[in-house]
Amino acid sequence: MQQIQSARWAVAAMFATNGFVMGAWAPQIPLLLTRHSISATTLGLLILALGLGAVGAMLFAGRLIQTYGSRRIACAFGLAAAPTLPLVVLTPNLWLLAPAMALMGAVLGSMDVAMNANAVEVERRMGRAIMSSSHGFWSLGGFIGGFAGSYVVAHWGAETQALIVACIALGTVLLASPKLIADAPHPVETKPKPHALLPRDASLWILGFMALFCMVPEGAVLDWAAIYLSRELGSDLFRSGLGFAGFAAAMAAMRFVGDRLRNRFGAVKTLQISGLISAAGLLGGALAPNDIIAIASFTFAGLGVANMVPILFSAAGNHPGMTAGAAISTVTMVGYAGILVAPSSIGFIADHIGFRATYAALAVVLLIVTALAHRTAAADGLKPL
């Protein structure tokens, strides 16, 4: 039992490391504009390259996990993730920056799939849910990386911050790797048919689109809540930033109690309640008469959104007839496409129908996920080995 507990904290450390690198990357983004003398449009394309690198690598990560097991792949890509931020920051020109960012996205995306697959293995060994709190550690790592990273950038420079982040990430992965669950490869399933890179299991794709439907609203609050609050509700600069801040804080806090709720009520019921809460929050934000109510509504929505994706990943990891790595890679790829789609599509839609109607429509999308919650019943099939 002690070994399983160690594995549980080791996989939490991997989630925190992944989030820490991503959080530390955030304060580096605006510096690219002046360092490379590029426009915001070009920067947007570079960030898109990072996202496409992540999504594109996710299916191949699933194949690697099938062949070598999630522990080896999580360790390999965890070690590879450590130098990616210095690589991007120290890249001398634009022609090398684009592939460096795509590589960063691919490495972090592959690590993401592998650590989620390993978390599913820990859930099976423990006989209870740990996925939500694992994602909570990702959020905590992201907060620390962003907050501390901003301080170091401001006082000691971007290069120093990137190197410190690399050292911390490398040290954490080296300490956590020996404690991860050593799941066995699946040689029978590593000889797929020529068309099997993309699974043809319709129920798995439904889980993927459910994840996408959860991630698009998250991206909509992240990228557009501040603009909605300032333009349509008259918020000042401080209050306009509280929309996503409240949403993110509520989401991080709820993830640390999400496993307890899921262990008590089951994945299906937890997802149904979470979907109703998140939909009500977004609808409240859409109908809010002032910015205070809108901020409170977005915070309430964060309580619901928090555990929806972790439940979907657990359901994918326990999908019958497939290994955890293969199933999670598909669901992760489709789900994270929502983060890529959200910034541009939400802005385009809001320009035509307004932010209020857009957030109301996203509430309906979350109700669709709620109606399909029975699809996550496999997440409750956790038995101690």
C-alpha cells in the first residue's frame, strides 16, 4: 500500500511539473513581441504552432504508451520537457522559434497523455478516484509557475527564469520517475491495422467531443471574459481580470475535493451535477445585469467545470477494449482541440451575436455534456488489483 501511495504522489508531481512549465511560459509570451520584432498576429500563429504540436503528438504518444507503458513515456517526455522553455526563450530568430514552439507543445502534450494514463493505472491499483486532484496539482503548478515566474522575469530576466524553471522541472521529474506505477506494455495491441492510428470506436469519439465541449467554455472564459466585462458591463481594468481569476481559483479548489465527491456519488452523477452547475454559471454570466454578478457567475461556473474533464479522462482510460494510453490520447487530442478552436471561434461568433448570446449558447453546450453523462460509467469500474 505504501508503494501505491508513493505512486499517487509521484504522478501528482508529474502533473504539477507539466503545469509549472506551462505557467512559467505565460509571462514569457509578451516578451517575444519585442525580442523578435513581430506583430500580435505573428505571435498568435506561433502560439497556434505550439498548440498544433501538442495535439498532433497526442495520438503518437498513445501508440508509444501501448508499446512501452505509460511510466517510461511519462519519464521520457518529462525529462524532455525540462529544457523546452530555455530552448524557446534562447532561440535567436523567428525561423527557429516556430519549430521550437511546436516541439515544446509536442513534448508537453505527450507528457500530458502519459501522465493521465499513469493516473488511471494508479486509480485501478487504489480502487478509487485520484484524477480530479491530479488535475488540481496541474492547476497548482500552473499558478506557481505563472506567479513566481513573473517575479523572476521582472527581477532577473527571461533567460534566468527559463533556466531556473528547467532545473526545477528536471529535478522534480528525476525524483518522481522511480515512484511511478510501472505498467506493462500491451504487445498484442501494438500491432494495429493500417488504419488504426485513429480509432473507429464511436463511443470513444463521443467522449472526445464531450471533452471538447467542456474545454471550449473554459477557453471562452480565459480569453474573452475580461473583454466581455469591460466592453459590455463597464468593468475597470482590475475588475475585468477577476472574471477568469475567480473561475480559475474555483476550478483549482474544487479539483482537490472532486475525487472525494466522485468516490461518494459516482462519475455519472458527479458529471451531471457538475454540468448543471457550470451551465447555470455561464447562463448567469450571460444574463448578469452588472459586472459583480457576472464575476460571481463565472466563479460558480468554475466549480462545475473543474471535474468534468478529469472524469472524462478516467472514463477514457477505462474504456473497454482499449489500453488507457490509446483511449486517452484520442480523447485528449479532440478535447484540447477545443482550446485551439476557442480563441478565434468565440471572438468571431461574439462579433456577430454578442458575448451574452455566446455565453448562453455555451451553457447549452454544457447541458449536452450533462445529457451524455451516462457515457462515463466506465470511470466507476475501478477495482483494486
